[in-house]
Amino acid sequence: MSENPATPESSPAAESGAAAEPGPDATPRPAADRSAEAAEAPVPRDDTRPRPRTEPMFPDGTGPAADPAGSHHERRIRSFQPRRSRVSPGQADALRRLWPKWGLDIDGLSRIDLNEMFEGRPVILEIGFGMGEATAQMAAADPDTGILACDVHTPGQGNLLGLAERNGLSNIRVANGDAIILLREMLAPASLAGLRVYFPDPWPKKRHHKRRLIQPEFIALASTRLAPGALVHCATDWEPYAEQMLDVLSAEPTLENLHSGYAPRPDFRPLTKFEGQGLDKGHVVHDLLFRRRPA
């Protein structure tokens, strides 16, 4: 679930965990004072300190790669920005221990065997899960369904893996990278029992609308990976994006709307902290429920 803690107005520096520049009225401290502070300050862990973009967070390959697809696939406008921001010690520990077991990098080089990965369970692809709380709740409520949770937010990946371990959830796998490459290169046709896209980045400025995930080309691709009867469930609290979602999903001939327009929030989608904050601000959340028609 892409409950992105960075709002559309957030700066790239804030998203990357970079320190803010001092204001024009800031009074510089003597160099001796700054040196003394630096000498007394504890050295942060390698996995929690800010790092240059070129320095890998997991250089030994024990965690998600910074750019798993690398140069294997085309450069294009993306609906996301990789957010390898500050990772807590607990999240880093979960990534190092659990990534080899429950994580996968979207490199686009091989086809995934979902039946083997999820031990025969039907599998739902969730694109964008934020910190993973709602994903973990849905996995706990439906242990007979597998959730392939895709995101590029490293702290959220670590948090979801930790939640899965603490709650004994064996039906979650975390995918790192571009969901389009995952769908196009790594998933077989008709292999998914559902698709969930909750609160994707609305890219509110008109010049950024091309970056929105829910576009005709994306839905046409995703539909080929859905089994007949598979459910497509989208949700957003951004009214113009909700309208675009409804138009795009309604225009896809392989999908049918389960309602005459927007759907009531289904019980299986948890009300999250992010959504609650939006409701407190007067935002209206729209759910959309579509089903893959028989082949």
C-alpha cells in the first residue's frame, strides 16, 4: 500500500532523509564547538546513516538492491521514486535476516513460480504498501491467500518483513522494484487472483499526470496477468485521480465493474492511520472494485 508518508508537496531532500539547509538567519557556531560535538556523538550504524546515492545500503547482497532491473530494461517515465531513506535498526535487521527467505528483487530476468513460492495459494499482487501495516492485517485475516507486496520504500519493506515474522505470516512475500517489469517479465499470464493498488501517489500537478500508475497501458498489461474472476481493487482519497481510475478501469474491455460507479469500502480493506488522517481533513476515499471477465 503506497501510504506514502511524504506528501506530494514534500521535497526530494525530505524524502531521501537529507538534512535541511540552515536558514539565512542561522548563526554559525564556532568550529571548535562543532568539532567537540562530533567527537562526542556516537557513530551511527551503517544501515541507518544517510549515504550517497552511489553507496549501496546492502553491499553484501543480503537485502533489496538499489536498482534491481539495472540496465536490463528500458528507461521510461515511472510512477514512483525510489525511497531508500533512513532505515531503523529493527528494519535493517529484518531485511538482513528475512530478505533471503521472503524477499525478491524485480530484475526482469526470470519468471516467478507463484505456485511454488506460495505453496499453492491463490496470489494477490499489491502494488505500493507503505509501511505494511494494512498488508499484514489482510494477510492475517486471510492466511489461505498469498500476497505478493511490491514497493520501493526500503523502510517499509523492512517493517513489513518484521510484521510478517512477529505475527507468523507465511503468506507474504516482498518484491522490490518496478511493478511494470514484474508484471510484464516475471509473472505468467492468468497467474494472479487479484490486484490491489491502494492510495498510489496522485501526482497532483497536471504536468505530472503522466506519472500516475493507473493508465490504460498499465491496466491492459495487468489484466493479462489476472485469472478469470480475479478482483481489481483500487482506492484513493484524491478526487481527480479517482475519476481517472474509474474512467480507465471502465474502458478496459476485459474488466467489469462490480458496482454502478464507486464501491463502498469492503470490510477486508483495513482503515489505516494514513486514511484516518485524510478523513479527519475532510478527504473522501473512493474504492473501485472490478472483476476480470471470463477469457
